[in-house]
Amino acid sequence: MTGKIYLVGAGPGAPDLLTLRASRLLQQADAVLYDALVHPEVVALARQAKKIPVGKRCGRHSADQQFINKLLVETARQYPVVVRLKGGDPMLFGRAHEELEALTAVGIFWEVVPGITAASAASAELGVSLTRRGMARSVAFLTHRVKAGAPPSEWLAAAQGADTVAFYMAGGTGPQVAAALLQAGKSPDTPVVWVESASLPEQRRHATTLGRFSREPPESPQGPALLLVGEVYRECLAAEAGNSSGDRTDTVADGQTAEKQSGQKRSPTICPSASPPAKAGP
């Protein structure tokens, strides 16, 4: 018996952003191999399945990709319906192609189920489109990280050529990315938004400029982090300034806004504030 593998996107974090197809497949699954960033409530949907954690967390100890490929093949030979559950969208920085190649090489059938990527979730919560007529006609989804022994990446040139850029896996290295952009000629006044744990209650975000971000980086994030760069985020700087003067509503410790606690509605706003990351150093 050889089963079928479904590479399923679990979305950016919030369980209710899972697609209907993904939910249905998890309920039908006999085995689920899931990444560390997948929300426990999503994994719990696979009630009848054998659940196999396979790590994959940027900057932390993770299962080796070759080991995961081998495990996928072995699992497909034991169970008829196998879900490989990945954070975000499997086809964007998810190493999906490596796993699909391994499955294809041994004749195992597969299907990919897309998920919502973190940049889309962050943009939705900010209320700021990645594109904007007359201002931003191009978007780049990038990572500056390069595997040891891999050819050099042209990420910097790609970032310079796009109107809006979403840097994935920017946790801990965001200031280095900012410094590289500045050295390549990007204006220090360019707006940036740092988003950690997009779509989740513990989300943190901070709007600033590229120059200030390179000098005053946030503390190392505990969740997955995005660095959003581009002129479309200019109004987020004004929103952040308003929040600093007490005109805006911060997210409180349990992830609920003061508006929700009081039961009073506030006016719709672009770039609603959330607790900004603490800055490192004096």
C-alpha cells in the first residue's frame, strides 16, 4: 500500500485562517507531519491521525530536511492519507520543492494545498495593501538567509528593485538587513514595519524608519518575524507617533485591546497599534 501526501499550508498562525480544504484533509488524515510553528489547535483537527512533529524553526534546532524527506516516504508507505502540515504557504520559503522531488522520485502521489502567507496576514491587520495604485506596483517576498554552501543570493538587488518588500525569517537579523539596504543606497527615511507573530493575539509590531531601525533594533523575537519595507507604510509612522503621544490604543498583555475590554467602539483606523518590541540597549 502506498498513500498520498498532501502538502498543506497551515496559514500564518491563527487557527481560523486555515482553509476549508486544509481543515477537511486534516480530519481525514491517517498521519500528520507538522512544523513547529503550526498552531496546536490546527494540529488537533487531525483527531484520528498519528501526529509526528518535524520541527523546522528558523534559527533553532530542527529536523534535517533529508530526514524529513525520508520520513515522508516511509509514512506514505504505511498510511493512505498523509498530511505534511507547513506554516504559511508551502510554496513560499517552505522547502516544498525538495519534498515534492523526493516523493516524485519514488512514485508517491502528492497534492499541494495553499495557505495564507504571513505577509498577507500582516498587511490585512495593518490595513495597508502591499500594492497601491500610483505608489507600489511591485512586491518582493524575500529572505536574506542562505544555506551553507549554497550559491550567493541576489536578495539585495531584488529588494532594491521592488516598491514593497516583505523580508521573511528576519528575526534576530533585521538590523543587518536594514544596514545592507542603507549601504546599497536605500533612503534612511524609508518606512518599515516590524511584525512578530502576525495574526496571533501575542502579535507585536513597530513602525519606524529604516535608519532608526538599523540603529535601534527590537529585542530578539520569540515568534516568527517579518520586516516590511516600503513607502506604503508611511502612514504607519504617523500612527506610531500618535500612539506615542497617547492618542492610540495599545494591545494589552492578554492580546485584547482596551477597546475590547471597555466594550466601546473606536473609529476604523489604518495601522492600528500593537505593543511595540522593546528596544535593545540604552
